[in-house]
Amino acid sequence: MINRFRCKSGMMSRLAVLLFSTTSLCLYTHAQVDVSGVDPVPAPGFTGVSLRVLNSTIPPGGTFQFQLLLTEPKPIGHGSTTTTGTGTTSGISLNDPLGQTAGAAVLTGANPRINFTSPLATFGANPIIDYPILTIRSTIPSDMPVGVQIPLSIDITNSFWFDASGLLYPQEIAPGKLTIGGTMAISDVMPGGGFQPAGAVVAILGMGFIADSRVAIEGENLAAANIQFVSANEIDVTLTSGLQMDGSRVVVKNPDQTSTFFPYFHAQVIGRSVNPLLAQTYPLFARQSYTTATLAWNRSGSQFTGIALQNQAAAPATVTLETHSTTGSLLDSVTLSLPGGSKITRDLLEFFPAAAADAVIVALKSDTPVQVLGLLGDIGTGDVLPVMVTAQ
């Protein structure tokens, strides 16, 4: 079954204001959708986004990756969606050809609410349509009965996709299903992100691997000598050429089952924010990194501004944050060490608890490039929006 949703012009303008303004944030509810697993067939003249969720078969105790695809390229500037059927989330990734899309996933409910922004509208523009634009990783309980089928979709009545000019697309979704069964599944790929040079060893982790499992990594020309069977839970691959791992398709094939996984960068989380909403927010970084950047600080009413930092390098980064007034005067500063392969997410008030009322800009300086994302939250609505920083 295909679920379609079209917005009237009045609703379009209201949502455009509410979704991505600095004064109003939205709280969304969930809706039930049907499952069919067939691709959408756009109606004649349909100009919106046609989405589909891939079916998947995973054994009890395995790891499932929700994969949302477009059936044809469609440039998306910003928007939001709530997935259904994904369960407890352990990893999320947004994929575009240039890696310039960023987002914030709020994990307060049964399914994640994901807000995203793509400054150049490269999100959804990949001409290779069998790459997912969104993946979500979760673990299947070991006691889940074989044969259970779980509907997979998005809440179409509370999902919004805007084009580069800010106009709201009509949308349709072909749901999928997760079937508990089979014997093999990829659970992870390590390292899953960043550029890995030729000769680097990539570990494919999972369950049910056999010595005769066939392995493919898109963009790599692998020979038998590049693939080492370690155990039923690990296969190691030596890369033949340099590869940007984020979103690269990894396939393991047994005689009776195939598993496909799209890797993402794993970072060690440094502590938790004391802000309850921010503590349940999963930052989704664009691939760009910075040594200097600025972020506007909004903190009016129930709103707050957070910042997320991620260091993909092996060596630690020394990061200095400074507050500035409207006239550019330096008001305060704090320096922290961000270990290699780690990330930290905090309310700006946690770094500057005694911040002056006129502290409206936060400037970042780092001795090595780090990924940076602003987070605009609202305690009243329970939502968090991604905010792109400005490079200096």
C-alpha cells in the first residue's frame, strides 16, 4: 500500500514558519501506517518526494538497519520526519553525495524524530537511487520470536520535506517490514566513517558469517587475498584503494541470505548534558570540519542553544569557545580537550553558566579540524533543530 500526503497552501506556509524559525519549534505526534513493501508508483503529474523503506530479515539478537530511500532524485533543503518500527536506536546517519546535510535526532519517544537541513539542497540529490538517505541502527532482542513481522515506515502525516526555495513537497511512502528470521546479519563496520587509505583494514562485524561468505564494498575491487574470515562474527577486509567510508555500501552474501549495511562514523560520547532534552538528542554532523567558526546564541523563553563537537582524528583536539557581544567584544572563554574519535554535546550554559546577557555569539577555535553543529532546542515543545555554524 502506498500512503500519499499533500499539503494545502495555507498549511504549507504555516509549517514553513514553524519548522525552521528561531522563535517557534514544533512538537510532533505519531500515526499508524500500513505495510506493503512495494515501491511507490507516482500518480500522473506527481512532483513530490516518493519514498520507500527496504524490507529486511534479521535473526534474533542481530542488528537491524532501517533504510529509507527515494525512488527518484529530489533536492531537499530541509525538513523533518519520524520513523516507525525502528525500536531502540544506537546509530543514525543522513547521507547525501557531498556530505553537507546535518541534523538532530530527538530520542525521547518510541521512534526518533529527525530534523535536518541541507544548505545546498544536496540531500536527496544522489542520482544513484538505491542509496538510502537515512539509516537507523538498532538491536533485535535475543528472545524475539522467529517469524514476527514489524511494520517499517515514516509517520507521513508528521513528515515534511522542503525544496531549496522552502516550498513543501507532497509526499508518498511505500512502507517495508522487518521479518525476524534467517541466520546472518551485519551489525557494524569499523571504522565506519572518515577517509580510509589503501591498505587500511576494515572489520565487518555481525553474526552467521561463514568461510565462504562473499564480501563486497562499493568502490573497492576486492580479491580473495583482501578478505579474511576471522569468525562467524567478523570478516576483515584490506582496502585496495582509498575510500570515504561514510555511507559506502557493504554487502555480505551467504548461499541463503544477503545482508547490506551502510556504515557511519562512531564516536565515543563524552559525558551527558544536564539539559534533559539535549541529553536525548543525537547530533548528525555534516562531513565538513572547522578550525574556526561562529554560532548565534539564542536563549529566550523556553529556547536554548546547544553545541555538538566531534573529532574524527586519532589525536586529541584543543578547542576554545569564546562568547562575544553584539559589538564583537570578547566576554568570556573556555578551553577543552576533545579526545580523538570522540564527541561532546552540551547546552552553551554548561560551558558559560555565568554568561552575560549580551553574549549573543559563540566563536570556536581549534588547533585541528573538528566537526561542529549548533542545536536550537525548545523545552516547551520537546524539539531540537540543527543549526549550521558559520566558517571564519
